[in-house]
Amino acid sequence: MSVITREDLEELGVEGVQEDAQVEKLNEMLAERIGLAVAAELDDAGLEELKAAVAEGKDLMEFAKTKFANLDDIVRDETDIFLADLVGGEISVDKN
């Protein structure tokens, strides 16, 4: 999965992210967004499989790879949207 680094943020001109914990929070927010995008693509049977995978402690990205040939595209698109929202001030490490 795509990981946002402090260097990425500096390149984009995002200011105010100084601590590793803030970068980690942004990556958690991105992972949640990607998870929601993947879940939105699933039918009811797929959602049940996802719930079972979560209950069994399976790696969700591995699960998603078995369901979506275009997972890399979904991740890339959601990362691009997330970064644009971050640069535009729509989201910050302080907001959910």
C-alpha cells in the first residue's frame, strides 16, 4: 500500500507535520479511506467475506488483492485524492 512520508509532504508544501506520530496518523487516515473505497466495491457476499477475514485476523490488503485485479488503481486514486485534500486544507492531521 502507498505510504505517505514526511518527504512527500514537504514536496507538496504541506506544513505543520513535524512529528512521526502525525505522519503515522495521516497514513492511518489514508488506509481507512482506501478500506472504505474497497468495501464500497463489494457486494453483500463480498462484505460477508470481508467481515469473516477481519474476524480471522487476515491481512486485509491480501484479501483485497484476491477480490480486485485493479487494487493498485484504487490505492493510487485514493492516495491522489487524499493528498489533494490534504494540500487543499480539506483534511489535516488534527481533523478526521
